[in-house]
Amino acid sequence: RPELSPADGAWRRGDDAVARALMLIDQGLLAEQPLSALADRVHVGERQLRRLFVDRLGASPIGVHGTRRLLFAKQLLTETGLPVTEVALAAGFGSLRRFNATFLEAYGMAPRDVRKREPAASGTLSLRLNYRPPYDFAAMLDFLRGRALPGVEVVDADSYLRVVGDASAPGWLRVRAPRGDVHALMLELHDVPPARLLGVVERVRRMFDLDADPRAISAVLSRDARLRPLLRKRPGLRLPSGWDGFEIAVRAVVGQQVSVAAARTITSRLAQRFGAPLPDAFSALGLRHAFPAPDVIADADLGGVGLTTARAATIRGIAIALAEGRVDFRAERTLDDMVERWTALPGIGPWTAQYIALRALGHPDAFPAEDLVLQKHLPGNGTRLTAKALLARASDWRPWRGYAVIHLWRDATLAARSPSPPSPKARRTAPRTPA
């Protein structure tokens, strides 16, 4: 994974053409389309894209694509008991013969020779997902726990669990921290077809922000005197994205001008009413229904779940716009392009569009300047900044404004949880606490 090298990582995220191309490669675009299609998607010439990759990664886009497939295959061979035929399929090789030949050429040995486990008989896999330290997994779970939708996902003190796939052929995953001093998260996969493994792994990496470079982020944000102590206190904070873009978009609309708890309650009602039920075996895990798909919501009567008429219309409008292609969650979108498309929809303002960019795409520079918590908490002296003043203050935080958002939100949340010290008069009159 060349993007895990310790060199400057500012260009690896956000709107940079190579960053967007890498995300598309992660999603498997070059497995089905030529390099010219990748160049078109990120709006650069094919020759220029090849040159950018060689300059920054030392390899062409095709080389990066091939290396990633081989590295994923090697991980499956060494960490799981998945049969070699299924490893080839999971890594995106069209035939076992081609996989064996490519692997032998790259590693000087056949795939079976690096096998560390016997072939698995069950549909359960466990993979290690590496990251650059530090990583505050407890804070990540705390953020997700406060927004978890009962029946769709389960977040406890140690792990995150949710259903994957549709209700007709569902599987599930669990993400937890490993035992010992290992810079990785452990991913358990249950009944996920081999052809979907790589996509699920890449989605988990994005959701838990495992490809972030803390040093590159801190080097920029720590220049600000207000952010510097927050970075020192919590250097391992990451961007907590969501599993599904539509799920996050619905939540963003529901959360307009209401508390996190209220948004969770209303979104949970919507998921329970319109989400397809899961098999009874999932109930023991706390999973009862999938989140409803856009085509279900587009024609649904959303009355009775706590939504205003305007917000219900906005959610249905999102579902219709996704079907028509007017908005999407495509990795090659720049932040400005994405925000422009989403704010063209009725009921979607800058805050909602930026929130979707932050949590659905994991965009590192997304910045909801209209956010009341940010406007109040950044000054730190009881005053409140306007959205315009907040944007001006945050201009020096580019391209990592999204991480500043998470640090400020986290600090505000913990401050709200901490009881305020009693006044001198209250201390004099307060009853003594019994032993």
C-alpha cells in the first residue's frame, strides 16, 4: 500500500486527482474499465494521470491496481482459510490460472505455498486492518454509539456490528480492536460472498478512516492555537464515516436543527417501519432489519415517524434524485462539485451537504460552517462566530478542516458531559456526601 509510506500525505486525500483516482481503484474500476475511463472520471488526461502516479507513488495506475489485488490475495491466504479459488475471485482475478501465474511472477512462489491455514469450512473470516498510529478507537466507537440505529447496527464498549448486503442474502460484520499492542483493527466477516470481500474491506477502511496520516494532519492543524491543545490531548481522533451514503443523507436531513438523540430516534423509526426484516437468526445479534433502500423511500408515506412535512419531502426528494443520477456518492467528486449538486435539491442547505460529505464520503476538508456547536465552541470564551467568520478562521486548516470539526465536536461533547464545578456559595451550602 504505497499510500501508507511516511512521506507527506496531504495530496493523498480530498480533491487531489491522484487521491480521487486511488479511491476509484480501491472500488475496482480498473478491474472492469481501461485507464482512459479512470482518467475521464477524475477529469485529467490519461498521460497526465500516469505521470502523476509515477511521480508520487513510483508506479502507474495499472501497477497500483495490480499490486493491491495481489496484496489483498496474500492477506487472505495468510490470515484466512479461504480456498485458493475463492481468494482469486475475491481479489478480482478472472481465472485461477491467471491468478496463479501473476502471483508466482510477483512473489516467486505459488499461492498455496504461502498458505498458513487449512481451507475454511464455515462462512466466517477474520482480517487485520492496519493503520498508522495513534488511533483512538474508543472515541470512534463513542461517536458511532451515539448515532447507532437500533436493529440496523450495534455498538458496544468494544466493537461495531452491522448487517451487510440486502435482506434477501444478508451477512454481517464486526469491527473490534485486537488484543495486544498491534496497530490494526480486527474485522470479522460472516457470510459475505468472496466477490464482495474487497469492496466490504475498503468500505470498512473508509468508515473507520484507517488510511489517515496523523502526522500530516497534525502538522497543519497544530498551527492554530485553539486546536493545538486538542490535538495534543486526542492525537488519535479520526473521521467517523457511515456505512451507507443514503443512510447518512437521511440522517443529515432528520438532524437539521434537532439534537443527536432526537435525530437517532426519528431515523430509527423510519428504518424500523420501512427496512426489510432480517432472518430470525440475526435477532440474537441485535440486528432486525436493513436500512430501507432509496427506491422504497421514494414512494413511502413518511408520516407518523416524527418528521415534519418539509423534511419528509426532502428525504423523498433525495431518494428520487439518487435514482435519477442528479446526486450521488461517487469518489471522484470534488467537494465543491458535490456540495453544488446536493444544495440544488430542495431542503438541502450548505450544512447538510457538508455533513453528508464529511460522514458519507469521509471527505477530509468538509466543513459545515453553519454548525452551531462549531460556532460556539471554537472561540472558547462564550462568544459565537458567524458562519462567515468561522470559514475565514478555518481557511488555514485546509485540506484537513474535517478533522478540526471532529476535534471540536469531541471536545464540546466531553465538556457537556463533565459537570460544571459548583459556585463558592453552592460549595458552602452543599450537603456532605455520605461515605
